[in-house]
Amino acid sequence: MLPTNFSAGTLRGFLDGINQVSVHSIHHHFIEARLRLRRMSNDFSTWLEEEAGLKEVGEAIERIDIYTNTLEGVRLQIARIISEAIN
């Protein structure tokens, strides 16, 4: 894993980051996190639920099916969910 210059402190910052990071970062935080940290969830949902207090938004992202989407498709769905939460 390589660190990026992206860090989210707000939903807008999270959305900006999601739209700019590589699909490798999406894979790392959305798929590998479950294995790496032995979690039942991904890093994005965990952050949204625990740090931002947005349980429903985190749960919506958790429901994204990684088996029927490309990583770019996962990115687009995450961005849509976050955009709807902002508005």
C-alpha cells in the first residue's frame, strides 16, 4: 500500500477523495480491509458509521455488491450514496 495525499474529515472531503483516488485505493479500503483487519465491514462504512455518525450511509455502502461491479462501479456507487447524503 502506498499512502495518498487524500484525507477525509468531512463528507465533502470524502467524496472528493473517492473521486480522485486510484481503484487500487478503493480495493484496499473496500475489499482488503475485511481480510487485513478481520472485519465484517469495509473501511469506508466503518469511518462513516463510527467517525461521521452516519450509520445508514455506511450500511448503504456496505450493501454494494463487489461481485457484480467493477472497482470503478464501486467508486461510482459510493460517490452516488455520499452525494445523496450531502444533499
